[in-house]
Amino acid sequence: MDLQLTGKRALVTGSTSGLGEAIARRLAAEGATVVVHGRDEQRAVNVADAIRADGGSADIAVGDLATDAGAATVAGAATARGPIDILVNNAGGYDPIGWAQAAPAAWARLYEVNVISGVRMIQHLVPGMRERGWGRVVQIGGGLAGQPTADQPHYTATLAARHNLAVSLARDLAGTGVTSNVVAPGAIMVDAVRDLLVRLAPTHGWGETPDEIERAATADWVPNDTGRFGRPDEIASAVAYLASPLASYISGATLRVDGGTVRSVQ
């Protein structure tokens, strides 16, 4: 299927590894020029070079979105060769601590990294989309936004904020040709997750082969209807669709890509 992204320019924040890298690569494969973003210039260069080696088009933007100055620098670099048509707010942090350890300062810092950083990029780039009459904004959220667990309270609260702001933005953009949506991944088998499962497998009795470990870890941690973890490319495909002209009738929506982990009729 042709997603009609040729000629579009996309910024994917936090795209030097993991989900962000997969999203950047998929958008580039669909014909978009992708701006690879991260805080480490060499890692951003490596991803951009890999995209170009595959026949795609990529630029880089380096900076810390958790500061006003860093976000302004990234926005300037991203638009240096043309306006941004697609903004994917993927950058964020994860802090695996519970209520007893999550002091107010930890809440404030994670909110700055996971929520305000995306707000900064929206305010830098969406006015131009509105003026041009076309644009796509996609937040990367998660099922824990609506079904939080007892641990990581500040992290799950930031996910809920990302979902909420996406809907508010969609209402604000009504009739402009710009849409705002959320892709909510389940448990995804990025490299860090794979390494973690291998380390934990012996103590949990999850087996020895990668397939055995994945099936057992899924059953113990994230039971779902597919019996496995998701793959980065599956999230990237969902983002690419919402970023395309084919999704012009979708705004204010959450697309769950979680194998059925979240049980909801909505």
C-alpha cells in the first residue's frame, strides 16, 4: 500500500534507537524525509546514514527537549531544510521506581521529560502545519495510561498526560487539516527488553531458547491474545498509517498496538 508520504518531512523525537529508530526508518521507507533526533550526535548520524544507505532521505537534529533552549535548537535544525509536516513525539524516559521512592522531584523531572518536551515541539511546529492546512501529530503513549499499575506511578501518569493532550490538541485543530492521535504500544521487544528477559529467565524458570523465554515472560508479565511481545516495526507501521493522508478522518484517537493486553470495548 502506498501511504502517500513522498515529499513529506517528518521529525521523530528520540529516534536514535528503539521504537523511535524503527518509526524513522519506516517513514523514510515510505518516502518521507526524516529528521532523526537525539541528544547524542554520533548516534543520530549513525541512524541517518543507515536510512540513506537504504535509499531514504534523512537529516539530524540534536538537542535536549527537556529545556526550552534545547527544544528551540531542535526545532531550528529540523526546519532548516523545509517545514515539518509530521511530528512524532516519541522521546521520553522511564523510571522503574515505586511510590516509596518517587519523590515529588522525580515526578516533576519525568513530567518535564515525557510531557513538556512534547508540548514544546507542538508549539514550535504545529502553527506552521495549521497555516499550511496539513499536518500530522502522533504521540507515543501506552496502555498503562488508562490501566496503571501500583508501581511507576509518575511514569504512568505521564503516559496519561500524553493521551490527554493529544485529544485536546485534536479539538483545537478541528477543521485545519491537521490531526492529532496516539499510538499506544504494549510490551515491545526492543533490544533492552530482550536483554532483560534473558537475564531474568533463569530465576523465573522461563526456559532457555528465545521463543520459550518470550512465551513464558508474556504469560507472567503481559498476558495478551497473541501470546508474545510486539515488535518495533509493528508500532512503526501504525504510526506511518496515522501520519499518512489515508488517515485524514482519524483525529483524537488512540490506536492500541498491544496484542489485546488492554481489555476494553472502546
